[in-house]
Amino acid sequence: MTTTLDRTGPRDLAATLPARVSLTPKTTLAGRLDGAWWPRSRDLEAELPALAAALVEPWGRITRVTVNPTRWPVVPHKVAVDGRTLHVGWFAEQHPDQLILLSFTVGRWDLLVIPPETAPAAAARLMAAASIPGNALTAGALMANEAVIGRGIRDAVRREATWEGEGGACMTPFGDVMGRSALPQPGNGWR
């Protein structure tokens, strides 16, 4: 019997795939965020090289990154990126869903960090919202809005499934089947 082991971990996967990032177009409208980043894992050492590589062309060489440690199990002090060192710091005062990128030559950018476990549809909504020029919403406001939207979508899907599963039965305001059809039937008072 032959056993094949797949030793491809999150670090190997992150190194081969491009960063999932959406940036605000260059415009005179300044917003609270400069875009969004959707990492594939919570391993900063594995995820930051792809992000830094994706930002070289539009923003220049990133030299420092700050995060809030509540979303990252390990915050390394330094990360190797293309033969150089990217310095990583953390601040508990920084919003947990925000990443601050710094460049000595160009400036500062703030990105919304979308949790890796986020569903693709929700991540797409968040990436689009964070990349709107002149966006006045903070990372926390965008995440709170998405939680409400996601809950509303889940509730609508659940209600539709309930409707379909019950054959369109009438319901009381408390969600109990009323024992009559939603369609008029001869002899039950409907004409």
C-alpha cells in the first residue's frame, strides 16, 4: 500500500497565489480606507509577502505594516519579502479589521482586512465597498454593515426554504402553520 502525503500548507499555498486585494482608484476624493485585502489564512508571515508584492507597482515598496493582534495568532516582528525585511508592528488601539501599510518614500495606506473564512460573496461586497473613492466608512462600520446584510440574506434564504418546504402554507406571525393553504380552495370561504 502506498500513501501520498500532501505537505502543502497555508504558507506554501500563500506563496504561490497572488494577493486578493482591491484598491481605491487614484482620485482626489480621499476616503477612510484605501482598499481591502482578503488573506487566505491568519498567518501573517505567509500572507504579507504576496500583499507587499502586489502593492509594489501601485504604491511602491512597503517597509512597515501594523495590525491589531486580536485577529492574528502570531505577529512576527519581521517578515522576509524578496530579499529584504518588512517590519511588522501591532497596536491594540488599531481596529482589528484594519491593516496599516507604510512606505518611507510614499506614505501611508489603510486597508480593510477581510477575515479569511469570509464567504466569497460577502468578501466581494466588502472589497467593493472599501474601494469606493471618498468612502467615509471605517473598517468597523463596513464589517458591521456586512454582518447585517449577511444576516438578512441568510434570513431570506431560510424564509424561502421554509415557504417551499411547507408548500406555501399560511403562517402565523409566530411562524406556526395555520392549517390552511395560501391558495383559495372551494368550500373554505375563499371565492
